[in-house]
Amino acid sequence: MNEVSIEHVISENIKTLRKKLGWSQELLAEKTGVSAPYITQIEVGKRTPSLDIVEKLASALGVEYKTLFETNNENLQSPEFSKHILESKLITAITNTIHNEFKD
């Protein structure tokens, strides 16, 4: 039986949640105050985030921190998460529109 490391679980959950939100690593970094290269290193398994960073990532991604430690990804499909995705996409669309309007 193959056991999956907790580091792998965390990195995959962060990557999955980020992609479901349609966010780049740079946007997640901006929302958490963590550098984009560090986000990349977490997602590829080269770095293991501290609990403080895990909490920041979870908060930005709209989930409880414990969700990032779960190997059962049911929480990634919850209705609350779907609502969060829609809200995030709406905010991103509005922000992009405002930036485009006032760019000049």
C-alpha cells in the first residue's frame, strides 16, 4: 500500500483549490503576502509551509485550514466552496473591468 506524505497532500490541495478559483500563483501570493516563488515551491513539493502559512493560504482560498491536510477531497467540492468560487470570479471580473476602465 502506498502512503501519501502530508506534504504532498497539502501541496496538491493548495494547487487544486487555487486552480478551481482560476487564480495564478502570483494572485495567491498577493492575497497571502507570501512570495510567488514560495507558492511554486510549495505546489511542486520542494517546500513545506509552516502552520502560519497554511492558515494564510487556507483563509485566502476560502477553506478551513484543516481542509489542506485532508486526503479525502470532498471538502474541495462542497457547496460553500462553489459559492466562494463564484464570488471570487465575480470580484475578479469587476476588478479587471475597473482596471481596464481607468488604465489611462
